[in-house]
Amino acid sequence: MTGRDPAMVSPIDIQKALSGIDYPAGKDDIVKHAESHGGDKEVLDALRGIEDREYEGPSGVSSAVFD
């Protein structure tokens, strides 16, 4: 088990929490941005489960969470 359940969070929730972030962004920056921009527990848990690498944009983050 990966610790994330995509059924609990929607792509819209992810993108709302990441609104205004500058890409490229690493996993740590993505999680910190979501924490400070109102990401709920499900969003934060999903983002903590993504691969630790640089993401070029929101579609890459969504792919990491949902694929």
C-alpha cells in the first residue's frame, strides 16, 4: 500500500492547494506550498506519497498522485 487513496482526493483539490506555486518545483516545496495554502489532510497525504523529484507543472503532479 502506498499510503494514498486517490478516491479520497480530487485533482481539483490538488490544484487548488497548489494555486500560485512556481514550477518547476520539488516534492518538498509542493507539500509545503499545499500546507500553507489550505490543503486538507487528504491532499497533503496524497502529495506526501508522490515521487521525490522535480515537477514541471500541475499535470505532472496530478499524474504522480493519480496514475
